[in-house]
Amino acid sequence: MNAIAYNIQAKEKELLVRANAKRHKLTLISNELNAETSTSSAWKEVVIISEADTLTATLLEYLKKQGVRKIITRSHSIEHIDHKAAKELQIQI
């Protein structure tokens, strides 16, 4: 699977690399996910976000056009994701 993780902190990087164990093609980015950085999600099936990343309907539409099918969040809450838009776009959270 081809995945990209945004908002990666230095302390998370090693843990994610180890947990992945080279099973998936994983790109790690320290920047937050927004309109400018979302271009990095092209050809990725999965986007991994943090609580600091806000997924609006507009951003989700763009991600869908890029090929994203799933969103994984590393947060306790999922309030930062537009669930209605994700459902309409058939993006799994």
C-alpha cells in the first residue's frame, strides 16, 4: 500500500518506520496537511493525519481526485474531519 503521513514529529518518525517494517511504501512529512502540501498525496491510497490536520470537504475532494481512499488519524478525536464529505466521497476513515 502507498501511504503518506503528515505532521510527523521527530519522536514519531522512528516508531512509524519500525511499525511499518517496510511492508508499505510510506512517506513521512513534518508539515501539516493543507491545500499547499496536499499535492504530496498524489498516487497515495492512504493519508495519515494528526489532530492538527483539518480535513474540510474541499480538501477531501482534492485528496479523492489524487487517489486517496482511506484516512487514518493519529488523534484521540475525529472532529477535525468532515465526516459527511468523506462519506459522500467514499473515503474510509
